[in-house]
Amino acid sequence: MTTLTFFLLASLLLLAIGLAGLITRRTLVGMLISVELMLNGAGLSIVAAYKSTAASDVLGQLATLFVMGLAAAEATLVLAMILVVHRRFGKVTTKEISLLR
Amino acid sequence: MRMDKEVVNPIIDTILGSITSGLNSLQASMEPYLPELSWVAYLAFAIYVLIILAGGFMSILCRNLVRAMMGLVLTFLGVAGMYLLLASPFLAFMQLLIYVGAVCVLIFFAIMLTRNVSDGEEAHWPTLGALGYGLLALLAPLGVIGPLIIMHAGKIPVQVPVENPTGELGEGLLSDYVLPFELISIILLVAMAGAVYLAFRGFGPEKSKRHSK
């Protein structure tokens, strides 16, 4: 057991909690929260792997910065989609929005 | 009974000193298994894991979505602490700035614009079957990836993280990794334009045309 293992297990916890939330949440907003949890776990695992081995520190930190930027872009788009779905269906539960046209 | 400061202070000193020396000797006995980090680092790591766990379960179990978002903020703070432990304070700062400052505000807007506050669509618990699937989804990554992580522990040499100056990140962005840097700005621009287009599509002159069909 090294320190890297501890950090990787912590990010695995984030992934598992986010996946469980993605399954159990009914609304798109709750699912967005769970996805953010999983993205955080990904960033943490990248930084831990690059910082505590001989790999380049700069590459790891920049990769996590890119993950953060992608998460921000994704949250923006999902907010717009939630607005459209809410205007169209009046609800944002996943059961209601099964109509494609 | 009132005790003087001169009496109390040496007692507190002795207690704290014995606790510190006990932890130090405990760490010395664990030396072959754990790398040469101070026990303070392990204590901070345990606290951050507890914060992450509390925030994570709060954000997937709270029926009120605003409380779930506060749990998400708690998790972000815990992960920022992890970044500090990994000797990358710039990332911890960016975590607070981007996630807590921007993403959480977006999620708050999403909650408020869909009126999902306390009596919204998440207000009652899901069925037992859905909770069972959720438990399965919680245990599946832990059961599949967790043993892999533990099995592969110690196969590559691990070093204690060392802080590198923030200027190196900027140099990397402008020299070796300039293509991802430009790509992420294009992605952000496209996402922003797409969001504006999606959000404003229902208004304006084409609205009446769409609704008359």
C-alpha cells in the first residue's frame, strides 16, 4: 500500500458515489450533480497518478485543468438542455421526456 | 476548583507531547509499509476523505436538491484539500474558482429555473428496486476497480509529491501543450454559443410558427 493507492481509492469512491447517484436520481438536475462528482474523481486520480510517480507533473496538472474546463462547458450545455426540456415538457424527470419528436 | 495557568499549561504540554510522541513511534513502527510522510499528512487525508464521503452521500441522498448542491460544494472542498496534499495549490485554487464558483452557480440556476426546490420531483424517495440498482452501481466499481488498484499497489516506485512553480504550467500551456489549450477555448466558445442558441430558441418571431403546427 502506497500513498498513491490511498488517493486512487478516494477517487474510486467518488466514481462509485457518482454512479449510484446517476442511477437513483430521477431528474436531470440530480443527474448533473452526480456527473460532476464523477468528473471530480477523474481529476483527482489524474493528479495523484502524475504527482506521486516519476511522470511529468506539468502534464498531470494541465490534464486536470482541461477536465475542469470540460466540466464547465458540460454544465453550461446541460443547463441549456434542462431549460429547453422544462419549457417543452414542463418537467425534467427522465420518465416524462421519452418522446423524441 | 480554579487552577492557575502555571499549573495547567505544563499539564497540557505533557499530554500533547505524549500524544505526539506516541503517534511518531506508531509511525516509526509502520515505516516499512508507509513512505516517509508525517502523520499529520495521513490525518489530513483521513479528514478530507470523511469530508468527501459526507458530501458525496449528501449530494446523492438528499431529497432537497439545494441541499444536494451544498453536499456537492462540500465534496469540492474535500477534493481541493486533496489537491493541497498532492502539493498542487494552483489546482486547489482552480477547483474552488471553477467548481464552487461557476459550476455550482450553474447548477443552482438549473434547480431554481425548474422549480425543483423542496416539493419538486425529487421530493419523495425512489422505489426499492431503484435503490437496489443504485446500491449495485455503488458496489460494482468498488468491487471491480478496487481490487485492481490494491493488487497493482507498489509495482511502480512512488515518490512524495513536490510542489512545482506555477510558471511551469503557463510555459507548458504555451509551448508543448498549445494545441489542447486552443482546443479547450474553442470547446468553451462552442458550448457557450450552443447554450445561448438553445436557451433563446423559443423566443422571437419563429415561436408562433412553431406553435401553430
